[in-house]
Amino acid sequence: MRVHEFEIQSDLQRSDLSAISAKSSHFISDITIDFTLDHKQHRVDVKSLLGMLLVPIKAGTTLRLLTKGKDEEEAMHFMFDLFEPYR
């Protein structure tokens, strides 16, 4: 399992979240993000478009990105790069 934590500096819009979800789907590994919103802990499957769109990710949110599976290292690097414009 690979884990990386970072803070989002700008709000992620629905179009951003759907693009991230779509681009993550070509990996075999499980890809999730954990974060706290309104004092509640959330875990979202990044490959799930509905899951990504249901919970807003606002500026100042600390995300914990987790990848687990055969291509977890490649998935982590790819996903970390996808979140670069928002860090």
C-alpha cells in the first residue's frame, strides 16, 4: 500500500472530480482518498464517479491518497500528478 498526504489549495469542481475519476479507472489498484469534512471522516473510491461527486472537496482540505494493488506505485505517481494543479 502507498500513502501520500497533501493539502488542497483550491476547490475541486465537479468537472475536475469527474476527470480525475475517469483517468483513474485504467489502474488495477484500489485508489481511495480520505479526508475530514465538517468534522466527519470520509473515504471515497476515486474510481467511483458517484462517490467523487457526492462529497465536495474544498480549499484547505487535507487529502490522504491511498493506492493498493499490483500497479500501486504507478497509480500513486499518476494520481499525485493529477492533483498537482490543486495543491
